[in-house]
Amino acid sequence: MKPLKVGLLGFGTVGQGVFEILRRNQTEIVRRTGRAIQVEMVSRRQVALAQKIVGESAKVVSDARAVIANPDIDVVIELIGGYGIAKALVLEAIAAGKHVVTANKALLAVHGDEIFGAAAKAGVMVLFEAAVAGGIPIIKTLREGLTANRIQWVAGIINGTTNFILSEMRDKGLDFATVLKEAQALGYAEADPTFDIEGVDAAHKASLMAAMAFGIPVQFDKAYVEGITKLGAEDIKYAEQLGYRIKLLGISKRVASGVELRVHPTLIPTKRLIANVEGAMNAVMVQGDAVGTTLYYGKGAGSEPTASAVVADLVDIARMVTGQVAQVAPVLAFQASSVQALPILAIGQVITSFYLRMRVSDEAGVLAKVTGILGEAGISIDALIQHEAKDGESQTDLIILTHDCLEAIMDKALRQVEALPSVLASVVKIRKEELA
Amino acid sequence: MKPLKVGLLGFGTVGQGVFEILRRNQTEIVRRTGRAIQVEMVSRRQVALAQKIVGESAKVVSDARAVIANPDIDVVIELIGGYGIAKALVLEAIAAGKHVVTANKALLAVHGDEIFGAAAKAGVMVLFEAAVAGGIPIIKTLREGLTANRIQWVAGIINGTTNFILSEMRDKGLDFATVLKEAQALGYAEADPTFDIEGVDAAHKASLMAAMAFGIPVQFDKAYVEGITKLGAEDIKYAEQLGYRIKLLGISKRVASGVELRVHPTLIPTKRLIANVEGAMNAVMVQGDAVGTTLYYGKGAGSEPTASAVVADLVDIARMVTGQVAQVAPVLAFQASSVQALPILAIGQVITSFYLRMRVSDEAGVLAKVTGILGEAGISIDALIQHEAKDGESQTDLIILTHDCLEAIMDKALRQVEALPSVLASVVKIRKEELA
């Protein structure tokens, strides 16, 4: 089947991420989609710079309209940003019968109804997974995953800059202005951080999620928006004493008289998972009447996390425009013809780290013998607890955390350990994963 | 458009949940789908009992094959469970050209390749969101949300019974046998809990997720499976001392030589979100090369959370079989014709609770005056911190957490508070959400 052909408008961080993912994971994507997805054209003012990155594989032009005019192109990806030229180009692409993928939350929050209306008339899709919470598939979850539910509320940490600042203020007890400077130095905040720190960016995203949760128009203009600039370090400290953390939340909630739509700093009980989402990470909670409370967590920004969402939208389009059931929803995610017979490893062939508990005689030299056997096997020790025996007892527990090793080697070493006279019972072995 | 007609095989907890959600949320579902989804027939051995629940709206039969034979039925939902009759019925439904939705992870983990193969041949869908992690849309996430990625690993708490037991063991310092009895009394564990506590149920689910993450056949028979029955209370305690929690994880991981597929108790750093998933809740982490680490959290079992996933699959089918782009992927989740103009509330009309910080003179009677004003306004106090002034200072902070009240009433009360001579600066007001 012929590739789905894509034109990129704008070739900055996210655009380059899209290009790189489509290049690097093309095989995997074809296995999932049943056809290739190919960047055919790229528009960027600095043509030579962009051409250097894309090489021979795609044509680079300075005029975005040349991309839209190309009849070979199936999907236009808008990554220019802002409300101005981006709006005109998106509407022109729709009018030209192209499907559109965009990460532009500002555009959709302000002009969404006009754009979606035009797309419906033209019979094309406008997909925007990348506009909210980066690579976390929260748009798909609201559009498809939770469709059984009457959604009651959506609450999210949907701006990484402000969450980074709040995390740092709490961690280090610093005030807002100091941490903002640090965030700017680290690239977590822009030179003009207004949209982030005043809550505007979060309100753009919250407006989109509210529309999808409740089936209402996108109404950014009616959102209540309050940023984090007036937050004192002492409020973070007092909140902590009371069992709460302060997060900038984008909240939409269905109430008897309508819908609440608001962005503001919010105290959340420390014991909630979302209160423990730190740094530049994002998380969205959705409460539905059937499913209860659910949470979605991941990186909310950055080149590849955002591009991950753009490419997922492309795969959705590629699957849908082929129009055959098995392609639209390949039951096991990959096309049946692309399933591979990778071997499943026996547990002995798995490399992981271990927790070991040994019941040992409380006598000199046991530790040396045990660590000697492990050392011989090339198993290194990460941490260790050895208690003295309780009064009147001659036995105690020896606890060891190891670094990574092959399980077969560990098992062989443990048989030697268990053969020691001072090791009094079978060793308890539990695997450990850092999940970092 | 005529309704999508559904036949339910089995009418226990989940089946009744499906029926109830489709009844209660029919309007919302039609708004999302563009057509109704109607339970046309139900099969259950106790016909009278089932008929009492469904009333006149659907026909109840004792013979599941009568449902499959009904030419009006578009989708068969299999909720019988197990490998026996359920397998025969699913294959017969596929042969009859029906789409199938099932929550039966055991069946799919063992006979998935045969069933999916038959479905591909017949050109029908077999959807199974409910088979893994209840209402959390993790199957959709693997099939569609993360398609840009070369997935590196999937690790999940995907059995609520064992997570409840491990949480209780840690919380209360009890041993496995004691907590198992408690879990059985509470209905969190079955009379024969073998499949849960020995890790078999988690391995069924991990095998399905591994197939979807890596594009390999479903290979439950090759999974390494170790349950929690031998876990000692002391191991949970020692792990805690070392900065880890023990969870039963279903792990699949891509390594150079193949795929790891294993279920076993696992130490996880306490600071990871997933280590803090307690009780019967589920959570799945997915690591992709583009998106990084993501996490999906919610209820993994129960009537309506599971039925939420079944109904989402029905909506997917209803959208896909209509075959028009705007219906397959309504951009804002609801059909354009169903968007409602619900009012967005002004912030003054929002009801929430508040954190208040007041700079006050350190003198007798201030607290009484402030709480008096709040009390007059009907605002009740949840918690309070009042420090004595530091040595040599005559001012201090008064911190109040309130219960829910209308923001307009709060603002009016705060104007009175700020007019008090002993209140020395504007009151800092931060909203609070329990997100429970």
C-alpha cells in the first residue's frame, strides 16, 4: 500500500522530533499501521538548515502554502504555533481537503469551534493529541477510552514549567522569583514565561479537555485563570504542615448549574498520587460515574514526547483512511501479518537486581563468607542490613540488595550460600526493579 | 440511524454493569456515538432473575446460542469466563459475523491467537479493553495511544486482590494468611483465590500486554509466574527500611535476545508513583523510546469499572462500523450535532474549600473576631494553625482551612476580615480540592 504522505509546517523542536521518530521507528510504525508514513515536504524559513536535517528524503520549502498546495500530501502537520498565520494555514489545509494534525493548544482553545466546524464540513480530521499533556494519550482517553461514562470532573497538572517551579519552591524552600530564574537557566521556562506562570497555557488545555469531557464548545474566554506568581514560599510550607501540596491545576467540573472551568494554585492532599507528581511532569485525573477516578501521567513537553502524540495521530489517520476493520483496529496493536516470533526468555536468562534475606547464625565470619561467594560469582552488593541477634537468640537476619546480575548465576551462588553451615534456612530471593 | 444491537452472554456482575451503564448513560453515549447502543438479548441460566433486572427492554434466554443466531444482533459480549464454553461461543459468534467484546483474559491469554486469527478471517473485531486493568484504557493506549514508540517495557500492578493483600500486610504488619482471610471476608478475594495469589491472573494480562507492546504472539504458556503466597511480613518491613515497597508486578521487557515476560513480587523504590498505588487499585507503566515513562491508574475490577471498558469497546465498534470520518473520530469526543451550550460558571459561583493565610497582630481576640465573621457567613473551619509571634515581633500568621463554601460568600467575608484593624495585610486565599 502506498505511504501516507505528510507535510510539516514548521520545523523546530517538535517538527524535528516528528521527523526523527518517523525515521527511527518506521519499521515499527509500518508493523502497526500496515503502511508507511512519509514526510514528503517541510516548510521552514531557513530552508538550508532544514534541508541539512532531512537530507534527500523530503523537499524543504520556505512557503508553507506550497505544502498545502501539493496534491500528493494527505496530512498537514501544523507546528508553527500562535493564532496568526497558523490559523490561516490550518483553515487553508482543511479547505484543500487535507487532514490536519496540530500541537497548537492556543489556536484550538481560541478558534477551535471555527476550525472544527470547517473540518466537519470538509470531511477531514483535525487531531491534536499533542496539544495537551505531551505524549500522554489524554485526548484519546477522553474521546474514546472513557466514552461509557458521564464524566464528572477533570483535574490536571498540565503545565510543566509551573510544576517544576512549585516542586523546586517546596524542595528548596525558595521563593518564586529565584526559582523562575533557575527554571529559565535550565530551559524549563521561556524568556517570556507569562503564558506559563500566569496559567494561560494551562487554561488553553483545560478548555479543550472540558469541551471533550462534557460535550460543550471550547470556551477559553470564559475560563477563570490565576497563575502562581503571587504564591509565597510560606504558603507551600504551611500547606505541607496541614497535609497538602500546592499544584497549579486545570479543573473542569460538571455541577447542577453548569460547568466550572478554572486554573489556579490548589491545595491537594499529599497522599493523592497527583500531589506527588514532581518536576516538569504532567498528570491528569478524570472522574467518571462508571470508571471512578483514573489518572494519566507522563512527560508533558519536549521534542519527542510531544512528537510521540503527533505521530500517534498520524497512525490513527493512516489506519482510518484505509477503512478496513482489521486495519482500523488491529486487535493486538500490530497488523496480523507483522507479528514476530521473538523468543520469551526463561527466568534464568533475565537480568535484574535482587533482595536477599538469609537466616544466619549470629557469629563472626558469616557475612564474609556470604559476600565472598557472591563476589566470586561477580554479583556486587548495593546495600546491606545486618541486625545483631536479639537478647538470648543466636540467629539473626542478613538482608542484601544486589546490583543487576543474571538470575541463573544468582541461583547458582545461592545454592553455595545455602550450603554454608551458618546459613540456617533457604534464602528468600525477591527481584527488584528501579522502573526509572 | 438505527441502534447498534448487542447480545450479552452471561449476566453476572459485569453484565449487569454493562446493562446499567447503557441504560443510565444512553443519552451521553448517543451524543458521543451518533447512534444508540441497545441490549437486545441476554443469556443467563436463571432466566426469570435476569428478566426481572432487564424488564421489558430485552429478551432473556437460557441458551447463549440463541443470541448468536439472532440476525439482528451486531455485537456479542462474552462475559461467561473461563476457557470452555466461552471459547466455543466466541468462535461461533465470530463465524456468524458478529463483532465480539470480551473481558475474558484467561481465554485470550491461552487461545488468543486462534480467536484473533478467526476474527481476522471473518473481518470482525474482537475487542477486550475490559480484560486488563478494568476501566483504565490501557489496551487502547497500547493499540493506539503510543503507536509512535518502540516500546521498551511494560510493568503493571494488574491484580487488585494481591495489591490489596500486600497493602494490608504493609499497613498493619500482618502475615499473608491473616490478610487473605480478611480480603475474602471483604469480597476482595475469591473463595478459591489461587489464580490471583499465585500470579496466574496477572500473567494472563501481562501476556496480552506483551503481545501488544512488541507485536508478538500471546504466549501465556511461556510466562514466568510467581505469586505472593510465600512473602513474609518481615520482607515487606526490611524492604521499607531500604526505601522500597513490594508489589506483584506483571513485567514484559524487550532485551537484545528476546522478550522477558514475568510476574513476581518486586521491590520498587518508594518514591515512584506506582509504589504508592494501594489497595485494590491498578496501575500500568509503559516506557517508550519517544514518550519516555507514562503511567495509567484506576480501578482494575468491579462491576462498573469493568463495564466502563466493555461499553467503550461498544462505542468504538459503533463509531467504526458507521465508517464516516467524523463519526469514527469526532474531534471533540462528542458528535458535532450534540454539543451543548452549558454555561461556564463565574468563579464566584464555584463551591470549593479554602486555605487562608492572614497576617495578624499577636493579641487576644483576633481569632475570635475572624472566626466570628466566617461563622456569620456560614463558613465552617476544618483546620487551623496559629503560631505565637516570634521573640520581639508583634505579628504572626493565622492559617485556616475551611470546608466547602461559595466563593462569592468567601470573598464577601474576607472583605470584612480585611477591615479588622488587627488583620494587617490582604488575606492570601488558595482553593483546595480533595480529588477523592
